[in-house]
Amino acid sequence: MNREALEEKVRSFPRAPGVYLMKDARGRVIYVGKAVSLRSRVGQYFQPSADLGPRKELLVAEVADVEFLPAESEVDALLQEARLIKDIHPKYNVRLTDDKTFPYLEITVREQFPGVYFTRTPAAKGTKLYGPFTSAAGLRTAIGELQKIFRFRTCRLDIREEDPNRRYYRPCILYAIHRCTAPCAGHIARPDYRKGIARLARFLEGSRAEVVRDLLREMKSLAKHLRFEEAAAVRDQWRAIEALSRRGRLSENLQPEVFAPTFDPLDGLKALAARLGSATPIRSIEGVDVANLGPREAVGALVTFLDGRPLRPGYRRFRIKTVAGPNDVAMIGEVVYRRFRRLTDELSVLPDLVLVDGGPGQLHAAAEAIRAAGAPMPHVVSLAKREEEVYVLGKAEREPLRLARTDPALKILQAVRDEVHRFAQHYHHLLRRKAVFGQEEARALAAEHKARRAARRKTREKPVGHPGPAEAGPPPQASGDSSGSGRPTT
């Protein structure tokens, strides 16, 4: 696609939030970015007068096509962009390619006196999570402001109601400045403390519009009476409350990097080698899965685990090319064949074990594909979801191994299976979203987004500012793009 065709295509993009993907002549994604207005942001790349800098000039020269994925909001666009960059590793992206994740607000609800924490590594169970939040600084500030209202603890003390020594404990300074009710020193009963945590949870889960309107009204009144320092303090509270809305949905914006396994991966690999009777240690595992909802939307995915941990550069996506119709067994065969054919041609190191999602059919399809590719046969295992039955090539092909749910060998297989399933479904979701949201739907989404923004402006009272650093106005809008460079992918 030449420059004029690209400019014409970009003019059809909606003026709404979303993520854009730039591709080279081979169809590989080489850059992922986000935008508040897709048409305006992407169009800037192809303006003759644009001063992009040397690196982006190289990017634009390599772009052969550009596509977009609509988003519900700027926050959704940012989280989508981060997930795509971590999964794809585009050539020209450098931001968001590391292991740093978006933070969460965590409430340890199973403790007698729950704590409220900022965290990037939430516990596997026993907590209530909110997020992920797009601004770490905003979340920290919000927790501080909420603490003034709900007076919860942020310490990591193990506080128990039956501990008789609590009455001798001296509370920290947060109690003196009315930020905490000091359950550590027995200054509040357990039911009363938990009522406060319940009110905090309702506030986080409910609408905060009324609170925002009250704060803006108070800020306006203080500024009108020239009480600028107090107005600035109220402004900070308002900004903190607003920061709570800049978060994704826990179920949709999954960050698998933050949830550590509940077992030792090395123990899992050792147990797995023992269950399979392997004479050599198992270090590398490749998991394969497919996702389809019809012949036009079939995709395959492959993930690599090394020493029990995900190896991101080893992740691959596949558009199914040779299978017509929903045929998971044949699709598994195609993905495994293409993978091992390439590894063989490039004389690359082969995995110690291949895991496919499914039963005996998928197991034999993978084995036949490896033979057809002319590669040495590794351990080939399939894991059936319903009963977590393990089928092993040459050992348990018809009658599966039934491992205990607590067996480390089963846990490492489940970790690989769940990650490749997530990776495949994410890719499938993106393709479906692109197919479902045609141009008309994208324009409708843009109109809906514009209407929502207009409605929000009407419900808020415009704050009255004042000169100087204590200006009580709204914060500046965030930029709609990310840039940089990074590793190529295949």
C-alpha cells in the first residue's frame, strides 16, 4: 500500500479512542500505539510537513498497512496497547516491553482487620482486587486521600482480635493524624473496623459522581472566598477520586505476569520428568492451543516456558491457513507442523516437551505433524480440560494419567495450558473485534464516546480557578500516543 493509499485509509478512521497497529510488507506488526482520536493521531504520521524525528521516519518508511482496534475509553486503549506490546514485541516499540505491570488496589478481606495496599504482585487468593490502574502515582495519591475518609490500615502487621497484648501496643503516627483507627492497639472493635472496609468497597465499586460534584462545589466556594490553600487541598482530593476511574476491568485486562505460581516451577519440572519416565531433565516446554468461531476466525498460539517460567520472546501467533471449518485437531496439526518445520529449517533448539490442549486426537495430530516436519520426537503430552487428564505419546495414549490436583507435575502443565489458552483467546478476541467493528460500527462507537464525554461535562460544575501554583483547575489531558523502539518479532 503506497503513501496515498495509506492516507486515504486513515481518513476513514473514527475520531474515537483506540489502538493502531502498523504493519510491514510481510504483514508483521512493527509498531503499536494508542490514541484518543485515531484519525488525528495516525494521520500525523503521514502528513508531509510532520517532523517525526529520525526513528519514526524509519518506521513510516517501512509501514505498508495500518489497522485499528476501537476502544471504549482512553483507559481501555492504554491497557490494550500495553497488552499487545508485551505479547507481540513489535520492532519499533520500546516502552512497555519490560516486565513492569500496572498496579492494583488490594484489600486483604480474609484477615480479621483487612489492610488496603498498593501492589503490583497481588496475592493469589484471600484478597479483593481493583484495577489495573493506569497511573501508579495517581493510585498512591488516591489511597492516601481515601485513608483520610475511611481510616484503614496500610501496615503489614498480623493483627488478631484474640491477642491480649494488643492493648499494650503503641499505634503509629497515622492514628495521631486521624488516618487510621489503630486496630493494632485495640482502639476499634473488629465489627466496626470491617464496616469501614465494607463502606470503602462500596465506594470503589459504585458511582463516585456525587462525591466529585460535592468536591467541585466546595472547591468553587473556597476559591470564591479567596481561600486558595484550602481550595487546592480539595482539588487534590478531587484529582485523587478521579484517578480511581482510570482503571481497567479485572476480568478483561488480565496481566498474567503479576500472578505468581502457587508452586515451585522447578519442583514441577522434576515431578513431570519422573511421571513421564524421562531420562533427561525437562527444561523447555512449548504449549499449543487454537481458538475459532467459524472458518474466517481461526487462530493458533504457541507459548514457551523455560525452567518453568514464561519466555516471552518464544511466543508466536498463527493465522490458520490450510484448515476449513471448525476442526481443532487439524488446526493443532497445522500449528505444530509450521512450528517444527521452521525450527528444523533454521537448525534451532527443539523443546523438551510439547503440550497441546485436548485429548488423544490432538495428541496424535501433534505427533504426526512433528514426524511430517522431519524433526526428532520430543515428549508430546495433551491435557484435557474437564477432568485434567494427561495423555502421553507412547505411554498413556488411550488411558490417561490421572494426577492428583496437588501434584506439581500437573500444576506445571496447567500453568502452560492456561497461559497458551489466554494468549490464543486474546489474539482471537482482537481479530473478532476487528471483524465485528466495521467502519459503520466504529463511527457509531465514536459518536457514543463523544456523547459520553459531553454528558460528563454537563454533570460536572466547572471549577473556578485562581492564579498561582494553587490553581484549582482540572488536570491536563494525557497524551494519546506512545513511541519508541524495540525488538523485532516473527
